[in-house]
Amino acid sequence: MSKIPVYLMPGLAASTAIFERIALPEDRFEIHLLEWEIPLENEALMDYANRIAKKIKHKNPVLIGVSFGGILVQEIARCIAVSKVIIISSVKSNLEFPRRLKIAKTTKAYKLIPMSLILNLENLAKFSFGEKVNQRLKLYKKFLSVRDIRYLNWAVEQVVLWDRTVADPDVIHIHGDMDDVFPIKYIKNCIVVKGGTHIMILNKYKWLNENLPSIILETKKETNALSQLL
């Protein structure tokens, strides 16, 4: 039996080290890690997605993306044929954005964010992972790897201006009920992880390791039923 290729995409500014605790049965799955690249000048998100998609060497892979990586894998799925898209701590359309992101888009306030200050590790940790990070700052030193100002300017703009208004019904969404970046009250049709925060890829890895194999293998109907139980 051939193994199922699973490609993992980290969140904004994060390295693939965020997946170091994710383990899928090696007899069924083959994990591949995707990394952020510095965007080209004025590169559109779809063009960027197409560029990253070229690094995927398997047909019909499973794509799993965290946070902004979840947005990106949804765009990659428009470029290539995939068997399944799973997003974690992310959104399926801009209708699931919190109010502050919608205001940022309308007022263009995101253009006023001083990216040079965000390049400071503590500020970058807060920006990428949420506010409650001070006690875990050392832990994040290895998880936040992309500190290029052009990337940050580009990434923030791509999130705020993401134009998808209709969610893909085939996307499987796993979300924590304590996510402070994308609050659960704005999220629809997801598998809810109790106590899960925006960084649950790090601290809810046991739940993910236990449940991801079946979520990958199940049909959409079975996954919907699972979301009602969890």
C-alpha cells in the first residue's frame, strides 16, 4: 500500500519546527514540510501559492496549513489537484475574520504597522501567536524564523486583503475554542478543540496526533459527524 503524502505549511513567519511534535503513523503517511519563501515584489497571493505548489512533488496530496499557512494551502488547492485540505487555527473565508481585521482592511490601518518594530522577537511572537506569550518567549525563538521585513509587509497585507468570501465546503477546519487571533465566535463549520488556543499546533499536539489520521482518512460526511461529537 502506497503511503499518503501529507504536506504541512506553518503559520505567519513560523518555521517548520512548529510541526516537530506532529507524528502520523509511518506505515500510512509520509510527511513533507513546506517553508515560507521571500515574496517577489508585488507578488499576488495566487502567484505565490503557485510558486509554492511547484515544490509539491506528489499527486493528490493532503495539505495541512496553520493560521496564514491555512489560507495559503487553500490557495494552493486552486493550483493543483489535492485529495484533502485541512486548516488549523485559520479561516475559510474573510467572513470569519474578527472585527479588528475587517476594520484594518477598511481603514488600511495595517499599512501603519511599524514592521521594523515587529522584527523584535517579542513583538513578532505577539503578532504571530497572540498576546499571551511572554512566559513562552524562549520556546518561540526557534519557531519564528522569517524575520524579513519585505515578507512581513507582504504577509500581513495578504491576510488582511484576502478576497475569498465563499468558503470551500470541502475544507476541513480544526479550531480551538480559546483562539485569540481568530476567535471561535466568528468561525463556522469546524471541529472544535476544547482549550485550544491559536498555538495549539504546539500544545495540543497529542489531540492532533490522535485525531489527524482518522480525519485524513475519513470522508467529508464522516468528518462532519466527528465534528458534532468532539
